Amino acid sequence: MESVMKTAEGIIVTHGYARCSTNETRQDIDRQVRELKAAGATKIWMEYEHGDAPTKEQQDMMWDTVRPGDTVIITEPSRLSRSVQQFCQIVDVIKLKRIRLQILGSITIDCRKDDPDPMTVAFLQLIAVFSELELSMIRARVRSGVANARAKGKQLGRPTITAERIPDSFYRYFAKYQIGEINVSELARLAQVSRPTVYRYLSAIQASK
């Protein structure tokens, strides 16, 4: 299947959208990117945001960028959203933009020429219901676990960061930051951690001096 082709309306692009909740570890999103590329996506949008977040910057940019005839590929429905309301809005966007949504190993909603089959839309909305329910159950278990741990007097929260606990992958690029060759954003990218984590590591190093 051609992932990029040219028609009378212009260039048709196959977009891939990958999302995970945090950029502290890249293993999950890297797997998604590999699967999307294997499916033919040439433009990959990567998002680090919670599934039910009201705003997803990269996804919003993708919807603004897609043109009639384009295809958007995701690995599973929960990557787009874990909110039924948001899924309904996404279906409206797909209809309005006249594009195709492909969920790997699942369903495809094709609005490039006609409105999608009502049963297909209903099935996607049903998936969204279970995705939102799953998220609610996960959060309920977390709240229960936190309450139980507090009742037992356990200390909660992030472990204290010390200079000794900072991974070697950070120190590998820290020297370049010290001499001004790279800034905080570049250090975060190279060490594959978030900017807040970089600042926590820097504070720990400063405190150890």
C-alpha cells in the first residue's frame, strides 16, 4: 500500500499517532512507532500525555494538519483517548475532514468518500466506553492502594533523588551541559528524561557538593 501518493487534490499522507502517559521511559512509545512505520505511516506524531487529558497538543496539531484523503493509523483505540466524549468528537473530525482512521488489528473508519458504517462507529464507541471504564478502575485501585499504604504507615511518593541514584546515562551528557555545549532541553533529550527530571537531577548534584 502506498503511504504517500499524489492525487488531483494534492499529496495524500499516511499519519501515525503514538501516545504514552510519560516520557520517563520510551520503551512503549518506541514500540508503537515501529508498528506504525511497518503499517506504512510516514509522518509520526508522538505524544506524552494522559489518555483522558482534555488537550493533547500533538494530536490537535495532527487533526489540523490532515487533509481530505489522508489516513491516520493508531496501534489501539486508547492511544487516541480514554474518554467516550473525546472519541465522539474524533469521529466528527474524521467525518468533517474526509479521512480514514485505521486501528491496527481492529477496525477501520473510512470517511474519504462516504460517512462510515453506523455499526463500525457504534463498535468504536463501545470500545471507548470500556477504555474509559478501564482507566476509572485503574485509578480506583491506585487510590485504594494509596489509602491502604497510608493506613500501614508506609511512606509514599517519589524516592529521594541523590547524586548516587542518578543514572549513568544522565552523567554521560552532564559534562557537556556543564561547559555550555548543550542546554537543559538538549540534555533531557539526550538522556531520555523529562525537563522536570533534569532539574531534579541538577538539584541533587548541587546538594551533594
